[in-house]
Amino acid sequence: MNHGQCDERWARGVVVHGMGRSGTSAITGLFVASGYYAGEAVDLMRPDPSNERGYYENLSVFGANEEVLGEFDASWYDPADEATQTARGDELRPRLAAVLDRLVQDSGSAPLALKDPRIGVMLPLWGPVLSGVLHPVLVIRDPIEIAFSLRRREDMPVPLGIAAWEVHMTTLLRHLAGVVVTVAPYRAVMAEPGVARAVVAAASEHMAVAQARCVHPSDGSDWLAPELRHNNAQSRDRRRYLTASQQELWTWLESLEPGNCELRPPPAFTEIPDASRAAVHQLSVLADRISGLEQGLSRERQGRQDDQQRAAEAYEHVQRVSDEAREAYEQTEKAYQVIVQSKSWRLTSLPRTVASTVRRLLA
């Protein structure tokens, strides 16, 4: 479904589309380095070991998306189907539109850079909200590298990561078919400063005049960090993991040149294969079960460690009491010997003997 495209010289910013771990954070950071606004520092998701330079995801957008996905009992990698989302569109879109309006207002005269990979699988809801407001930027990365990154960060099985990529990209292509987008191939942007600058410049051609004045396209030299790219795909990995349809989809995406183009994907690339959707759901359920088992084992292991700790503490207590008793006995023995060996003890020996004999007789 085509939700339309931004009218040139009218857009108030960009929305960076792409599967999670595809480089959307790096590309959004590139736009921010070029004068775009993603939000105040306090409003952005904090960097962590998985993304040392930062995510550039606005927490208000993240929170709204997680809330909606939760209502569908869905996730970013196993989203609700299009019919389910569309059925609640009139109810949910005003909530998303309110978040977008606040960000556009906060950005002032600077163009907005909006990024959250969840948007890609929520386009039945987000599409009409974004249309005519933000120009789409499409980040493209090898699905093997994405899946390896997800395995490294979240222990997600590689087949699940690839199936989720297929669901994500076919959803994007269906909703962006016929729309002018700015293509940002992750590998080329990271490797060539000229490509990075050209991608920002191409997207900025679609900005409203006031927003365009704030843009100074960066080549990424002060932002992009190629050394943080940890996952590289090999041909043998594609042969091992990709299905024939997934390989065809990746070959077509890889052929897109950096810069502006009107997306015309083959119809086969705009429909999610039933097998892939089923695989995503089944694998996600399996992953949840594995996670549950791991959490159960962790709790049991922690319980055993707690028992061992309590036993160790009890042993230390008994040992301490035993040591104190032994010390008290030794002190009593010393005091007794002092009394026994004293002159007064020897002088009173006969009366004590008589008294002891009388007590036994009386008993």
C-alpha cells in the first residue's frame, strides 16, 4: 500500500528506516552531525556496550511503539500482521501523531531525524502519520551481518534474525513502493566519506526551505566509526543461511545505488512469505521458551548458591561459638587451677570434705 510521498521542499525532516542492527543508529547520527535534530540528550536512548556511539532513538517514540506492540502481544521481530494493525488504525494513529507533532515542534527550524526500527514493521499505523511530514531514508545492510549482530547482542538464533529481516524489509518495500526514498547502503556509507555526504545531501533536497538552511552535510569523519563494525558476511554464510527468496531479495536491495530513487520493487518482494512469517513466530516462541528455561536454571542456580551461602554462614557461626566456648573453658580452667593451687584452697580442704560427706549422707 502506498501512503504517498513527501512533497519536495516541504518535508520537516527524515525518518530513517531499516531493520534493527542494520546501521540505522550510525546513519541517524550522521544526519544529526549534519544539523538534524533527534531530541535533547536526556530524551535519547543512552549508549551501551552494544552501541557505544548511541542509538539516537527518542524515548518518547520508543515508549509509544513498545506500548502499541505490547497491546498486540507482539514485538519488533514478530509484529502483528497488517490487517490487525489496520483494524485499530483510527484508535492508535492519533497517539503516534501526537508524539511526532511534539518532536517536530521541539526541533524548531532544524529538520527532524526520527529513528526507531519498530516503525518499519508498524507502517500500517505509522505510514499515514509520516506521509508528507518526513522524507524516508532506507538503510540497507547484509542480512547475514544483521543476524550475526543480533546473535552477538541478544543470543538470537541466526535463522530467526534472517527471517525477521525478511519480514521487516518486505513490509518496508510494500509501503514505500512508488515513493521517492534516499537509499543509504551501510557498507558504502561506512567506507566512503563521499557517499556519507552525498546521502545527507540527497535527503536534504526534500526539506522545507527553513529546514534546509540548517543542514551542512557531513562526511561522517567526526561521527562514523568503521572500527565498531564487528560482523562481516562471507559468501559461504549466505549459501548456508539464506533461502532462495531471501537471496533474491538481498541481491535486489544490494543493487540500489546510494541517493534518491523511486522504489519499484518486484511484487514478490512486497509480500511476506507465509513460511517466513511462520518461522519468525515459531522461532520467537522457541526463543522465549529457551529464555524462560535459562531464567529458571538461573534462579535454581542462584537458589543453590544462596543455600550454600546460608550453610557457610551457619558453619561459620558454629565455628565461632565453638571457638568462644573453647576460649571460655580455657579461661575457666586457668582460674580453677589458680584456686586449687592457692593457700586458701588447701586450708579449707578438710571442712569441704566433711561438708561433701554430710550432703551425700543426707541425700
